[in-house]
Amino acid sequence: MKPFSSLTTTLGIIVATLIARRGMRRKSLSTLGAATAWIVGFLSISCGPRGFVLLMFYQIGTMATKYRKDLKVTKDGDVQKSSVRGPSQVLACSAISVTCSLLHALYLGEEQPIDFKTAKNQSILACIVISHHATCLADTLASELGILAKAKPFLLIAPWKQVPPGTNGGVTLMGFFWSLVGGLLMGLGTLLMDILSLGINTSTRPWEMMLFSSLCGLFGSILDSFLGALVQATYYDLDRKLVYCNKSDAPKTAVSIGGKDVLTNAQVNFVSVLVTSLFGGLVLAPFIFQ
């Protein structure tokens, strides 16, 4: 499909409207968050079929956020607030992919099979977008489902130290598993879109696609936890036994249990996604898809 053709533009308008309306109706998006999501959805899908993977990320991420919310609120004091995404959270999980998709559409035309020998620039931009989606969903699943693990989390930068569930930089084996699953799902989604738009042929490289997206998801999630442990503060209410990421949301009796208050959660997400996207597109992808 040609980018910004009548078909892709129409699909972009329809799908973006459905996403925004559904997000507001289910209270997973604020008003400004829904407006931002509409723009992101419209541009992504108008650029080509791979933009539909964003819809897949949104749907799976929302389901994971809502899953066992009753249990999550007993562990993480930010659950109620974080379940409603504003524009900064939407952009942290979409700005890089939308920018690369627009560059591809405007300067390189319609989507092509990933082939670093015959279409290097197209493949780099496509793999940056794939690694972006893989990192975002991997981090979402690791956070939303990893917190439900029965095993107590340990601090990534100090594995011998156990921390309360929801602590920035706290990880579990279940969290690592869901990171791989998140990356894999984004690879499968991209593979499906390529098959539908480009047809089934050897250029789709299914095994390489699944390996690449899975590794990007795991790497991005680990990087996010590493940054969270260092530059994102965590506060713990000893009375209610709840974790808070923002000092303004935590009760006065809450104490700091790790990290420096340098970056917000959205900023940590953006940095980890940016680094993983560039690493995935410029370093990992040429090696795997060689």
C-alpha cells in the first residue's frame, strides 16, 4: 500500500478514531492523551500496513494494564493513576516510531521487505520501528504482569537485594519472560502485516524477525529497569506497604528506598526506547538479517 493513499488515509482516520474513543470510554486515556493517540494512530497507519502493529500494541498493553488490577493496587500506589495515559506517556511509546515511519513514507516510499543488501535505508528505518514496538510492549508486559509474580523482585543492579513489587529497577524471572513474549508478539504482528501486504515469500524472514523482536524486547526492558534503578526514585509507605514512583503522590510518611529523582517514568521509557530502537536498527538488525 502506498503511504497516504486514499485507502491508508481512510483506514488511518477510522482506526485512530476508534482507538481514541475506546481509550476515553474505558478511561485508559485522558482527553489530551486521546487526542495525541488519534494523531499517532492516523500517521502510523497512513504510512503503511505496519502501522497496524501500533494498534496491536495498544490493545495488548491495555489488556495487561487492566488485568488483575485489584491485586496490583495492593502493591503499587501508582496503579490507579498510571492506568490513565496522558500525552507524555503516549508520545514516549510512539514518537520515535512515528518519526521513522514518516521519514520512510516521505523519502523512501511504500514499505519493502527487510533486506540490508538491496534496501538498506528502508530496512534500517523499518527495524528501528520494530525494535521500538518490541521494547514498548516488552516493558509494559514486564511491569504489568511481572508485578504479579509470586517470587519477590530483586534489584537489577544489586541482584542479592530483594525489593517490594513495583520498585523501579526491581525485576523477576517472570518479568524477563514477559519481556521476551512482548517482543515476540510485536515481531509476529509485523510479520503478519508483511505477509498480508507483501505476500508470503522468502523475503519475509520469519525466524529472523521473531528472534530480532524478542531480543529487542528483552534488551529494552532490561535497559529500562537499569535506568529506573539509577535515575528514577522509588518511595515506600511502610504503613500501607505500597510503592510510589512520584514523591508528590506518596504520603509524607513514605521513605526513599532507591534511585535518584532525576527522570520521570515517561522520560525513562523514552530514553530506553530511543537507545534500543537505534541499537536494534543500526547494530542488531544488520547482524541478524544478514
